[in-house]
Amino acid sequence: MDKISIIIPVYNVEQYIRKCLDSVINQTHSNLEIICINDGSTDNSGKICDEYSKKDNRIIVFHQLNQGISKARNLGLRNFTGQYIGFVDPDDWIEPDMYEILYNLIKSKDVFIGIINYYQDTDNECTRMNINELPEILTKEDMLKCLFESGYGGFRGAIWNKLLKAELFKSSKLEFATDLKMGRDMLFFVSAVLADVNCTGACNDKPLYHYCIRDSSITYSTPIHKRKDMLIARQRIIDSLKNKGYGHISMLAKRHYCYCASLYAEEALCSKDEFSLEMMKNEINIYLKEYLELNEKYPDRIVRINNILNSKIGI
């Protein structure tokens, strides 16, 4: 078995990190390099990682001052030695055969990227996500389109439900954006797909990753007006697609940009946040023309977006 390097950024997750590490070290694909980056934790997270590294020599622990998840992951990217790379978040956990299935998927289909479905876990329930039927082999265009079309929720731009060939990192210096707090995963994944002209992928619909939603999650705890990073990341994706000759897919990304801004606008309406509502209306207008053009067959979507643009917060 080839070695798989798994990068885990760790920050103040002492109540979750044991379950995460237990799920990784008990993988049926045993040839692993588990890189834990303790990003300046002020609780016992770093000590727990050190404890596990003494029990399992596959675990390597780095300690650094708090610099954020992107710099933590990038430290792992500078130090991995495996032929494949995976990412796990420290408050999530994975099924025992996740990496065996991803590894066999890549080998059997002879592709660069393996993708699996996942569960979305809360304190009360575990929900299997859905992925529309996909081709057996995903072309570069397939993988890019899936990010911006409805029905591929289980595919998504997250990096933690994927396994990547290390070759992608040799052909291009791939790193996570350190100036963004949101949208980094999708931006990184698009960069990985664009890194090699022959990049292909394959998807298994079996859910094997448990993405745990908590009250402290960045997406749910960040004020609406500060979530513009998500849109900045999408703008960078739009620019990259255009620069690489995928202008037709950048149109889909523009529609998705509008859609994301509209979700934040709806949230601002519900919370009576007038400042954020007006900000997101401005963001919608940036690519409103493309949104309307691509949704001509969906009048309900056009009605919805116009209702948002014409909405006001009552006194």
C-alpha cells in the first residue's frame, strides 16, 4: 500500500480530538502519515496530540503559535512524505474504511482525485448528503461544474472528503489562502483541479466522513457582513477559471456567487440586519446579469432574487 499523508490542523478541540484521532489511526489502510499541527491551542489539544504520537509512531506533531487553519495546513503541506494527501478537521471523524475506499477508487480508475460522500452531523441527528449520478470518470470540467450546479451537495468544494495524488503538488505549488477565513477549501480544490492539465477524478456515493456542525463553526458564528471572504474566494475562482480558459464555467461560478450572496441577504432580512442586507444586495448586482441569463428556465429563481433586491427591513 502506498503511504497516505493526512493533515489535521488542531486548535482548542480537546473535547473532540480523541474521537477524531481514534477514527484516523484505526483506518483499514494502515500505511499512514498523520500530521497534526497544534496551532497554538490554549486547552489540552496539543498535549493530547503528543500523547497519541507516543502511542503511534505514524503520528507527527508540530506546535506553532496561533496563525490560523490555513497556515497550519500549509505547514503540513511542506512536510508530508506520502504519495497521497488527505485532510481531516479535528472536530470531525471518519469511518474505518474511508481511506481504503478512496485509495482503491483512485487506483482502480487511474485518476488524480478520489471523492466520497459524507454525513452532516449535529447534536441531534446524522444526515446523509446526496450526490446526483456522476460519470464513472470525472473530467476536469466535470469536477469544476459540480461545484456550481445544484444537486451535488455531497460533492461540494470541501477538501476533507477527498484524497489527492501528491503529483498535483509537484506540478504546482498548492497552498491554502492565508488571508481568508471562509471559502478557502473550494479555492484550494479548484487550484488542485487546475494544477495538472490531465487532472481527473472519481466519486463514490458512500458516506464515510462525518462533518460535525457546531455552534462555534465559522460559517454559523461569523456575522453576516464579515462573511464576504466567501465571496472573495469565489471571485478568485472566477478569475482563475477565466485565466485558464474555462470562461464558460466561470459563468456558472458567477451564478453561484449571486446565489451565495442571496442566502446571506435572506439571513440579514430575518435578523433585521440592514447593513448586511444592503451589502449583499450590492454583491448580487455584480453578477445579476449572468444569474438572470442562466436561470431563464427557472422563473421561480428570478422571482426570488428580485424579491430579495426589492426587500426592505420594516421598522
